[in-house]
Amino acid sequence: MATVSLYEISNRPRGGYPPRRRRLHYALVRPPSRSWRLDVTLSVQFVFALEWSGEVWSEARKQAFESAFIRNARRMWSNRFDVVGDRHRVTVRLDVVNRFKAANETWIVNVYPRELRRDQRSAVRCDYDFNGWLHGGPRGPDGGIIDASGPMLRHAAVCYLGEESVSVTQTADSEFRQRGSDHEVGHMLGMQHPLCNDPRNRRCYGDSFQERRRIMGSGMSMSSLDYAWALNLMRIAVPQTTWRLEPCRT
């Protein structure tokens, strides 16, 4: 498989700063027919941080969380739009594998287990670790202060997820329901919030109703704007072709 810099396929490289050294694996399958396939692979590793919450999950419950995270990500981000150019139509398939590769190719999903009442919501945020050190509380450009209880990993990005992230939930300040883990996977693909042009404004989930309802806003709607990663990837892989996005036929 080939790799591409996350920065190069981001929809807003200046408004979220996905680091250039973070790489995404992909393979472009080009049979003799006009139908091609773009296979993209995200490598993740789950870390269950017990010291933050005091909750202890069984191995079966941990595996259920991991399976739901991976299953939902595949469903949300695969086969939503095709990338079309000249005579070719490229279907897009995302795979998520629970396997550690190089530090700049692996996303650490830091899960803080805790029991939640119906009226509780835990924070969901994704922080990039530019300095390579999570201990000591450096500030991540895509979020707040990185929690010092996280694992020490060089050039890793850490997603903080509550247990409810595997289901679709609605926060008190949002008119939409969203599965938080799917939103965070969008960040892993280089996607940023709709209005993230100002690094000082991190809570920029959209100004209009249409922007806020998107998966990279605060809803579950998949827009072609949220699929810019696939379009930009094809423009890099096959630069001699003019590419565009069209709704998936399958």
C-alpha cells in the first residue's frame, strides 16, 4: 500500500493543522474495467485508561466497544460518494484495523470507561500531539490541554471517547444527534469542522443548519464536503485526471 500525508488531503489544512508527518495508507485497485476501487486503511490501537474513571470493564465489554467502533466507522465512511473522472468511477472503501504500525501511522483511541446516567455526556475531543509527549500537559492545536494520564507515544494522535460514543447521542447544546466516534474518525481522515479557519475558535461546527447537520459538524449527515479526503487523495494518486465527487451508486 502507498501512503499520503494527512495534511495534503485535509479539507482545511490551516484550520486544524493535521501534521504533515502523519500518514494514511491507501491502495488504488485499477482493473481493466472502468470501475476502480480506493481502499483506505486506518490503524488504531485501543487503550482503556482505568485510572481516570475507576471503572473496570471486562474483556468482553472492551471487545464489544472496539468492534462497535470499527464497524460503525466502516459503515459511515465507506461507499458514500464515488470519485469520478474521465471514463473511470472509483468506489471508496474504508477499513479500520486494530493494529499498531509506526507511530505516525497509528491512532491511539484512549477510552475512559465509566458508567453514564441518561442525563450525562462525556467530552469527546481529538488532540494532536505535536511534541511527542503527552505527560506534562502540552496543548494540542486541535483541542484543549492533553490529559497527563494518557500513554506516552511519539507523534501519536489521541482521541478521547466516552462509552456512549459507539451509539448515536445528542448533547444538550445541539439540535442534532451524532455518533461521536464517527466524527472523530473524520478527523483521522484529515477532515476538520466546517468553520475551522481560525485556530483560536475550536468549537466551529457550522454556521448554517446545513453545516451543523454534517458529520463533521454536530450531526450524522454525510456531505460531499466531508468526503474531500477521498477526492484529494485521488487527485494526488492520479494527477493527470480531473476528479469530482458523485453520489455512490451502490
